[in-house]
Amino acid sequence: MGERAQDADSRVSLLRGIALPEVLQALGAERDRHDRAKWRVDGKIISVTGPLFYDHAGGQGGRGAIDLVMYVRDTSFREALDYLDRSDLERDTWPVSPARAEPTRERGPFRPPTVAPDHWPGARAYLVEERRLPGTLVDELHGQGLVYADERRNAVFLRRDEDGQATGAMLRGTAPGSTFKGLAPGTERERGWFHFALGDRGVPQLVLTESAIDALSYYGLVHGDCPPVGSGAYREIYASTDGAGALPRALLQRVLGEGGLVRVAFDRDERGEAFWQALRERYGGDSLMLWRETPGAGKDWNDLLRAREGERAQPGLDR
């Protein structure tokens, strides 16, 4: 066997051995509320026993992280390898040949991904040019350290608790052709969320979305590419749950307690509707201060933003 083949085998073995619960968390799965041994994602109910997994809803199972990514994402073997390779998941779960093994990394509390200024121009171009997010807002959040690029060319959206302490990060691949998205190591979905506030005047409004990109998209749909307002202006708070992550209960209670409005801007799909129903049950569905909003086109707010920006770019249209 040649050295290149040995390297390929080592890579496959290393990626296959990533702990399955970490992979499920990165894929957006949520632990079952009644059975913590099971995970729910995209209609699947998956239990994990060591390197084995089984979907009770689909009646299928497999072994190892590669099989799990292929099954959940419905993708090819090579695409699953690329997905795991681009991720920042721990890779020291199964032993590999000592000569080829990567240094093990100590598990522990969340540490923000390292800032890589050289990769920020590419990440910014992805966010502003491809995802059509307002550049002034992206620059403002970058200046606050809430959005930046890491060493793997991911856009990092920092998650914080109600006291502003970093508790995790959502990652989005920005390299050409990348489809990676997931949570940084040490992130706990039950703690913290991506959020930012604008202005300090009047009754607060909280916009609650499922992703950081949707939070910025909603802002863009309302305000365009205008500079974020500062002191003395209206009060707006944007927060993301990162899919099935934690609800910002402290923010919700504070805004509702001040007589503010919560705009529940979850995706226009079954999961978004389920989130909305859960919020109604907890905070009162009859309250005029809790509104459900859905994008008028596409599944989420970034779909709508890109559709509108695409229309504006067409020649001959009078806007």
C-alpha cells in the first residue's frame, strides 16, 4: 500500500471515529425531551450506542460518523468526508496509527475559535455578496467581535448568554463550494444564543429567528443597508436560536415585561410552526405582544432577502 493510500485510510478512520453525539449536535439534532438517549433531527429519531446509531422512525442504522452524516444529510460518502473534514469536531475518539495520528485536543469548556483576520475579506464577501446581507450591519457586528472569520475560513457567529458572556459559536463555511454549518466545540445548545441590540429609545421589539443569517436578513429587509442606529433611536433586539437551540427566555421575559413586542420570525416550515406553538403555550398565545411572522417567499428570511435583491438587480425595473 502506498503512502497516499495510507494517508487516505488514516483520514477515513479518523473521521469515522468522531463521537456520534458531537456529530448529531453539529447537524442540528436535539435531544428527545423524554428520552435523553435519543436525538431528533429532520423527522428522524436516532439512538446512539458507542459507534452505532439507529433511526427508530426510518428503521435504519449504521456505524460511525461518516455513515451518520450520509444518512442524516442524504449525501454521498465523499461529501460526508468533506463535511467532517471541514468541521471543527474532536477527532481523537478512536485510536489511529501513532505515526499518523493528529495531536489530541483536551476537551473542556467552550473557547471561541481563533480569529483569522486574513480570512475575513473572503468571509465578508460570502455574507454580503452571496447571502446579500447588509454590509454596514456585517461591519458593525464584526467591529463588536460578534461576527468574524476563523482559521478554517468559517464565518463565526458568537453565542452569548444574557450577561454577554460567550457560551458558544455557530459556524458557517464560506470557502467556495462549502456547505458546512455547525457548532464550535464546547458549544451547548441549551446555553446562550447569537444576539445583538440596536438603539435605546421606546418600547423594545425582539425579533426571534432560527439562524444568525436570518437575523441579519430580517434587519436588511426592514432597514436595507442603512447604518445601524445608535443611541436615542428605536430599540430592537435580534436573537437566533440556531435551529433547535435554546430560547432566549431572559430576553423574552424582559421584553414582554416591559410591554414590548416579540416578532417570532421562525422559518416557514413544520419545525418553525412547532417552535411557534411551543412559544404560544409558554408565553400566552392570546397576547397581542407575541406575533408570528413568516417570509413571503422561500423557506426563511435569507431566501426572501436574496429574492428581493435579485429583483432589484434586474435591468429595466423601476424601483
